[in-house]
Amino acid sequence: MIEIFRSAQFRLSALLALVVTLSTAVVFAFVYWHVTTTDMSRLSVILTDEVAKGVNRSSDQLKRELDLRLTRDLRRLDYAGLFDADGKPIYGNLPDLPASVTVDGRAHYAEVTPTTDGAGNEPAVFVAGRRPDGSVLVLGRNLFESYYLRHTVLEALIDGIVVEIALVLTLGGLFGLLAMRRLQTIHRTIERIMAGGLHERLPTHDKPDDIDKIVRAVNQMLDELVRALGQLRAMSANIAHDLRTPLSILRVRLERALADPTGGDLKTVVEAAHSELERALTTIAALMRIAEIESGRRTSAFVQVDLVKICADVFDFYEPLAEIESVQLTLDAPNEPVFVVGDADLLREAVANLVDNGVKYAPAGGRLAITVCTYEGHPVIRVCDNGPGVAPNERELIFKRFYRSQKHRHIVGSGLGLSMTATIAELHGFTVGVRDNEPGACFEIICAPAAVARQFLR
């Protein structure tokens, strides 16, 4: 139960109750002041008007009116007195002229003892006026009704504030209880996740609130974590698979060399072992490179780069190799620069992987074309060959790490080049894809989000 009062909802409700109470108290204080001053002003105006009229009436007429007002008239007077010039009472229920009342036709407050019952002093408001013959007319109303009105208003205001505070705190406690139950459910789910239940997800509501936004973000983070762990497991399995072959070959060759250390093929064995180690190290280096790119640490170095220059650099580097492999390498690019924001070295590496892949798979006497163009204002780099092509069911698989088509297993490679290109493209917010070149394959890096790129790759 104590946890409810410690909850953020209850504390917020208590703060809200305090703010509402203070603001309501200010409003109620103004209402109280306005009611009391208005009532007192009303009495003062009535008495002042009555005295102003009474001082000009004859004594007999005045006595009749005072008798009527003191007994039967609904506009009754609580106090009325007619005094001679010396202050002696002539008529009325006042034994004497109140000492604190000045004969000036204005309202004054005093306590008096009426002659009717003499029960004690009563607070009242009086107005006294002098008649032409020198006598003094005094009219008054007691303040019991005004005081009762004040008390009633004050009591109502206090009751309203108390009810308001109780209601706000009750609602705060209720909301705190609901929030505490929800947070306890979330906490238990988190404990199960920490215990290894990565398939668990935090419960969400149909109507999102602030907590639900955090819950959904945590669930997305868990999805990403599961995906990353899956990739890590797959990568570990792939590393073990791809390194097992060269290391097994290396072990067999070294065992043979140890069995016959004087054999004439020792140099050949060492060279072969060195080649297998280089292959393993190349695979490890490629994996580390992909991990570095995926970390996103290089996005801070993005600047405006020219795709035409990048493709020209790759063309110049691979042209001699293509010539050795009897592959005709061409470059088709506009004369003016084509700018994008990115990392020039990474983009150069991505294009180089595509060209290197094309040189490997293009047949002798084949063609390999590098093209820089635009699609709906988005720059596109295209590397097309007339080799064996890519089967439709493999066009997504080839960008996964270590994936190698069974029919091309005899070609030397680690299966990481296209994966690295896809990783670099994703880092830049670009899209990489492949389609049929009839014959061959056409790889494209589209410098646009996936939604735009999918239309282009159809």
C-alpha cells in the first residue's frame, strides 16, 4: 500500500491537489469578500436612503412609519430611535443614542442593547440624521443575517475544498494503484527476459500513453537485440564453417610435412599453408570490416562526394585485372559530377566489391560495364556483366554473409564481398539490389530509400 503513495501518479495527483486547492482558495476568498462587502454595502445604502427620507417627515407620520417598520413591514428595521436635541429618547427601541454613531447621514458600526428584550449587545449598522427641529433620527439593522451569510459561505467553501482535495487524492491513489500494477507486470516480464526469455515482450495497451511509448521502444530494442544475436550466432557458425576447411587442409598438409620432413615438397607445403592462412585472415579481416561499418561510427565523417570520381577510381584500379582475365571493362558516366553525402572510401569499397565480383564471374571475353546515372533525381551506380547471372531465388540470399551459390563454390572467395556492399549501402541509407541482365546480372546501388528503390528494381 505504501508503494501507491510513492508512485509518480499519486505524487502528481497530490501536487495537482495542492495547486487546485490554492487556486480554489484564492477564488473562494474573492467570492467570500465579494459576498460580505456587497451585503454590507446593500444595508448601508438602504439605511442611508431611509434616514434621508425620514428626517423630512412630521413627527406623527414618522412615528407611524417607524411603528410599522418595526413590527409588520417586510422591509423591517431592527433598530429605530427618535431623540431630541439633547439626546433623550422620544420614540423607538433604542435606550440611547449609540456613542460611536455620528449624526452625519452615513453608515456606522456599533454594538447596542435593544429595549425590547435586553438580551445583550448586538452588532449592528446604524445611520443617524438630524431633523429640521434639531431632533435626531437613528435607523439600524443587526448584522446577524450578514454574519450568518458569511458563515454559510465560508462553511460551503471549506467543505468544497475538502471534498475537492479528497476526490483528487482518491483519484490519484486509484491511478497510482493501476499504474503500480502495470509497472509490476512490466517488471515481472523484464525479469523473465533477463532470465533468458528473449521471446518475451512487454505488454502494450490499445491506447498508447507515455509508458506505452517506452514499452514499444523497449520491445523494438528487444527485437533488434534478438535479430543481432541471431546474426551473431549465424556469423559464428559461418565463421566456424568457412575457417574449418582451410584450417583442416592446413593441418593435413602440416602433418604430412612432419611425417616426412626431408621430403622435397616441403616448400610447396609451406606455400600452400601460407595460402590457406591468408584466406582465413582475409575472411576474419572482412568480418571485422563489416562489424566496423555496422557500428555506424563513420557516419560522422560524411561529406559531399562525387560518384563519378569514385567509379572512375574503381575503373582505373580494375582495368588491368580485367584485361588479364580477358574481360572488357567499360565506364559510362556523365561529364558533370554526381554528388551524394557519404564516405568516399566506403562507397569506393562498395563499388569495388561489385566490380571484383563481376570480374570473377564474367566469362573469358565477357563484358563488364560500370554506369553512373539517375532515377527520378536519385543517383544510381550500376555494375552489369554477361556472366551466368543470379537465380531469382538467390537475389536476396547473395547479400547475406558467407552465402555462396553451390554452382560457384569452385570460385575462390569468402562470400563477404556483397554482404559488405549491402552493409555500406544501408549505412548511407541507400539500397542495393540485383536484376537480370539477359544474360548476366546487373547490380545496382540506388542512392534512395528502399520504397523508391523497389520501384526501380522491379
